[in-house]
Amino acid sequence: MLAAIVGATGTGKSSLALGLASRLRDAGRDAEIVNADAMQLYRGMDIGTAKTPVAERRGIPHHLLDVLEPRDEASVARYQIEARAVIDEILARDAVAILVGGSGLYVSSVLYDFQFPGTDATVRARLETELETGGPGLLHRRLHGVDPAAAAAIGPANGRRLVRALEVIEITGAPFGAGLPDETALWRPSVTLGLRTDRARLVEHLDARVVGMWRDGLVAEVDRLLPAGLGVTASRAIGYAQAVAQSRGELTEQQAIEQAAALTRRYARRQVSWFGRYRQTRWLEADDPAIVDEALAAVGA
């Protein structure tokens, strides 16, 4: 059995995954958790990604956490291969694989029939240079001119995905959206559980969560990571980019927190839109005290 837990950041996906895995174990069924959060792939990036500490994992096996150095570049195409291999191994052990995370493209790459177009180093380098010199807004306007749907889905701030979309369009001559997953064609039979909550309550929670990241030492965590270097992906992660700017004196603490909170709210809106397209999702209320019981029933245990 493959179960996926999706939803906006801050809705309690990791907590539900642990609760579900624990209840399955109590019922005599092994379960293992597979990370689908792109930033949690990075070793040492813990506070800003809300990574579940080892001591709080209840002995449940976790996969694809801390597998990259922050200076490395994450690749959804590579992740797809690795995540599917891990899931096949879990299923071969007759255990339940619980895929959990809020990185929509990463989740979709595992659940659905999704083939990745190739890359062109020359085209990629040129677009990366344009991103550095002109900023993501320039690339977003260009993408909007050739593929409005992709531009709307990616948004004006995600420079890396804008580069990838324009690269694919230039290589294939087809809209980037044509390469998105077919959400009617599943890779493996699966159950998808979506977490949702009242928007005002979510915004309040996200703002408090960002403040808590700074209180818990995000800037100190960044200062420990900087000597070894942060790659493009890690350095642009929400929270980390602002903490780096604060550490370098480019932002005050208050400015860094406010900027990170605004970007987190925007990111959550995009997640809601992305996961809202999953037609087979069973939606659960994040604050329902019986949510683990509902999840257990949904996976047929």
C-alpha cells in the first residue's frame, strides 16, 4: 500500500504521518515514511524545514532525509528515481509506504505518470545568467508570454523553476505544462490524504511558525552552514535566504522575519492550488481530533 499525505506547509503532514505509521504498527502492519519535501533532503537544514528530529520519529523508518549537502543541487528527476526505488523496496517488505511532503512537483513525480524532458547545459547556463542579471520577474514575464498557465503555476519568485520551464520550452518547442504529470494516471495504486484548514487560522499559524524558526536559532544554523557553502537551491529556500541576508547585515531581524513570513504565506497558497488538482484526494481537516482514525480508515486498515 502506498499512501501520500499532502497539503500546505504548516498543516501537520509530518505529525499525521507519524500518527498513522504508529497506529498501523500497533495493528501489526509495518509502515515507513518517505520524505517528499525538497528542502528536507538537505543535511543540516533542520530548523527552517521543520524536519522531525530523530528522537521524535518513534522508531519509524524515515527515508530520503539528509541525503544531500546544502551546496548540492536538488533534482526532481533524480528524486523520482530514488523515491520510487525506496517505495518499491518498502512494498516488497509488505509494509505501507507513506509519502509525505509539500513539494508539489516532487510528490507528483512519484504518484503520477511523469516523464522528465532532457536538459541542455548551454540553454540552462544562459537562462541562469539572465536570472542573475535580470531577476526572476524578467523570466516570469517571458514565460507568461509563451505559456501563461505555467507562469501562473510557478509564480514570479521561483527563479529555478522559471529557468527550467523556459529551458524545456526552448528544447521541446512545447508548453512547459505539456510535461506536467497526468494526474489521472497513477504510477502505483495509492491513497492520497490531503490536509486543509481555515485560511485565517493557517496564516496565523504560519506567521507564528516563522517567528519560532528565528527563536529556535535559524540564523545560527545558517552561520554553521555557510562556511561549507550553500548551493543555489538551498540559498534561495524560504527562511534560509532571509537568514543569510540577516547574517550578512543586509536585513534586520524584523525585516528578515517579515519577508520570510510573506513568502511562506504565498508558498502555502501555491501548495493549496497545486494539491487541489489531485482528483482522488481524501481531504481531512487538519484540526480534527479524530484525524488519525480517519486516515487509518482511508488506507483500509
